[in-house]
Amino acid sequence: MSDLVEEFDVYRARMNDKILKDNNKVLKRIFNLDTNSFAEGALDKKTKELLGLVASLVLRCDDCVKYHLESSYKAGFTKVEVVEAMSIGTLVGGTIVIPHLRRAYEYWDALEEKLGNNE
């Protein structure tokens, strides 16, 4: 199961490198804006990760959900905290979000298998 995490991380890094290698100014600025948006500010980084996770779930972006799940895990969130945040995303997004919620649960389990349990 932890292969899910490694496969996603390797693919994401390889494709991001490929995209950035083309040196497109607009794409580089979007990547930079994304990185800087999750830095400490009026809201702390942990809060921003949960916001990113919930928004990604509502928008039904599985890659984004995986990214924010891993960032949330590394920020020290527990499964209980993440599930509570995802419950809000599911409430706001409606039942169409449930398949993405299933994959999010699967990915969190893979993170715990690979990195250890945060509870």
C-alpha cells in the first residue's frame, strides 16, 4: 500500500521537473505562487494545509488531495483531525465527493504504513 505514496511522489517530482524545465514564465509563477501561498502568514501553515485539503476534496482533485494529505501528515495532523476536515469538505461538496473521500482514506492509510502512525 505504501507504494501509492512513493509512486505519487516520484511521478509528481518527475513531471514538475519536466514542466519547470521548459522555463515557461507563467507556469513558473503559478508554481511559485502555490508554494508561497502555503507559507506562514496571518494563518499558520497547518491551517492552510487543511484549507487546501478541504478545497481539493470539494474540487475533486485526487492529486491535490494526495499532496495535501501528505503535507498535513508531515505537519503533524492526526487521522481524526484530517477526517474531521474532510467531513466538512464532503458536506460542502456533496455525495459526489465520496469516491474521492474513499481514495483519500486509502492514501492516508498508505502514508501511515510508509511513515508511521501520527496518532
